[in-house]
Amino acid sequence: MGESLLSVRNTQNKSTRYVLDTNVLIHDPTALLNFEEHKISIPMTVLEELDSLKSGRNAVAADCRQAIRELDKILGRASLDDIEAGVPIKRGEKSQAQGSLSIIMRETPEGVSTLPTHLNDNKILNDIYFLQRQNPDEHIVLISKDINMRLKAKGCGIEAEDYHNDQLVTDIEKLNKGFLEFSGSFWEQINQVDTQQEMGRTVHRLERCSVLSECSPNQFILDEQEFVGRVLEVNDEDVLLLHLDQHQLMETEAWGLKPRDIYQACALNLLLDPDVHIVNLTGSAGSGKTILALAAAIEMTVANKLYRRIIATRSTQGLDEDIGFLPGTEAEKMEPWLGAITDNLEALHCDDEDCSGSVDYVLNKVPLHFKSLNYIRGRSFQHSLILIDECQNLTPHQIKTIITRAGSGSKVICLGNLAQIDTPYLNATSSGLTYLSERFKGFQQGGNIQLQGVPRSILAEYAESHL
């Protein structure tokens, strides 16, 4: 009988070689540069999968093309012998090469049992096993975003790990919620404060004590005595806190919509502030993310004229594949996917005598444009309010690509629910929405709020907590 694919190896005192799965390069096309001094190998099957997915105008195709360019940049004019041995990886024009990149060539030794080769995953696992046989002095690890692929690898005696480079938090409960809540009175926990009146507003300068050690700009301070404050500035010594009146916050109105709780009031405060250039709203289904963002967007474009237009877009599984086959213009193709926008427009005008007439009036009056994520790449939107729904389904690389489209005088509003991720290669900690929240928590012109509860209906609230 031939030798089994199952193999157990001692990994102590061995150099490490990482083998990258296709989904890693799609998730982050620059992943090749993130393994420091270690060796990286790419199976030939991965190159074939990238090649088969590179055509088209969808986000996956664009990421495949960028990954291919990154591979070509490193391999360049290297000879076959150089590629087999490993081409040094340079991570900048002036940096010294660290680590190496090689391509795994296929070969099937005689007398060795392998997995059936009708699946690409099996071909990759076979390649890794042969690589282990050829390099017994190396610790070889498969890097894949596919949980089932990692399980298959472990079943074959191959070590496998997720790609963690862009995962900034390991516990989603530790994610910045956009507010700090204190039991009792917040002021009882503060030793020193300097209060001043600036341009008709009350500003407190507080010593950055232990209770404020984790605060960040545009984060809200809440307590049980109905105190509300918004952090304006943070440094190593002190915190600048804007005093807000809770009654006025709760009476804030955007296109006829008033907040139902203090968390929605804080969200509206950020949404309506022209000095805050990016706002992330997270929360469970029915917490009010879309209707708050839409009401604020219409208020700022129609009533206040702060922005010229609203760009509404959405990330959803199936969009990249299906949009090309739907009939009509880009706006008509996007309409089925952006039903949440029109649904919330109806909710804003449900008390009008002629609801449908009011919605038609708003759609004619408001410069609201539905755009596909596929067509946002390469564009720049000036003086626009960019509304991105379902951000939890974006990778960190994709969300960077979209947000960098915001031009001068523009504002970005990102909406998402980390409990409803539809893409198979993402989870709450690796989602682009989580990555964005962590990367921007120190940004002076950015803020985020995790909405609480489910104000949509009693039924929706019960379903959220019991199903």
C-alpha cells in the first residue's frame, strides 16, 4: 500500500513556510507583504483560480487582478530556478528583502496515496503534502479564510490557520461602542475639572484618569443621572468634553424624524455634524440604522444644502454575480438591492395623507443616486453624502477602496450588523466594518455608535432576542 496522506511532524526548531489559499489573496491582495521574514509559497491551483476569477467588473475580479499584479511585481523576470528556490520579497523601494516567494509545481510521487483531484481544494492539499515530503526541515502552514478547508487540512495532518493580519480585535465585545456608560453620577468619579464657556457651549477639560483611559474622539459619556457629554479632544494628559443637554438631544429632528432613545439621539448628533466626516452605525436588525442615516442625509442635502447629492450603495451577497444579468440602467438594476432605502422613505412619510405621493416627491426633489459598488472603484465623489449599507459583508481591503472615493466636502455613513454576515470568508472580527471602527476610533473627524434595542416593533425585538 502507498504512504498515507496523514502525517504528524515535529515543528520545533524549524523555519516556517506559509502556503496561501486563493481566498486569502482575494481578501487582501497585499497579503504577500505581511509575513515578515518567512517563506511564502503559492500553489499553481491558486494561480489558476485567480486567473479564472479576474475577468469582470465586480469587487472579486478587481481584487484578483491586484493580487496578480502583486505577484508579478515580486516575481518579475525571475528564472524558473529562482522561483523554485524562492524570490526575495521587498516591501518598499529602499527596504531590504525579507522572506521569499515561490510557486509550488505539481508532481505526483509514485506509491503515495493522495486526495481525489477533482476538487481544487484537494489539489492544494496534495501540493502541501508533497511540499512537506520535500522539505522535512520546514514547518509548513496553510493560510486560508475557508473554515472547511482548514478542517480538511487538519484531517490530513497539515497545520492550518486563518489570516489574522487585518483582525484588530479578538473579542467583538471589546469593540468600541461609541459611548461609555457610568453607573450613578459620572462626576463623582472625576477629581478635577475646568469648565469654560466657548461660543455658547459648555466645555469641560478633565484630567485623563483611569475611568477615561479608553475614551476616544467623538465618543459619548452617559450616566444614570441623565448627563450626556461628547469627547472633543483626547491627549495623554486630559480630555476635552462637550456638555450636551439630554432633553435637546432627544428633541433633535431630521426630516421629521426624532430619536426614540439616547443612543439614536447620539447617532443623530454625529450624523448632522458637518465636522464629522465619517460615521459608523452598527446594531441589530430594526435598531434604526438606515432610517436615521436616510433622514439625516435628506435633511443635510435638501434643507441645509450641505451636500449636493446622496450616493446610496450596498454590499450584499449575490450582487456582484447578479447585477450584470438584470435588465435596465444601473439605477434600475440597483433598485431591488436598495429596497431598504425606499422602505425607510415610506416610513418617514407614513403619516402623510398621500404616502406614495410624498415618496415620489422626495425622490424627485432629493438628488438621490443608487450606485453599485462595482462602479464606485476609480471614481471620486465631491460634496456628496455617501451612504453604504450592509458594510459587515465588506473586507478591510474593500472598505478602504470605497471610503477613499470620498472627495472634498464629502461625508461617509457606514451601516451594518455584525451578527448578519453573509459572506463565507468573513466573521465579526475579520469584517471590514470592525476593521474600520478600530482604525478610525482615534480619528478627530470620525465617530461611531452601536445602537441598542430594536425599536422597529415588539415582534422584531422579541425575534432578535429569542430566535
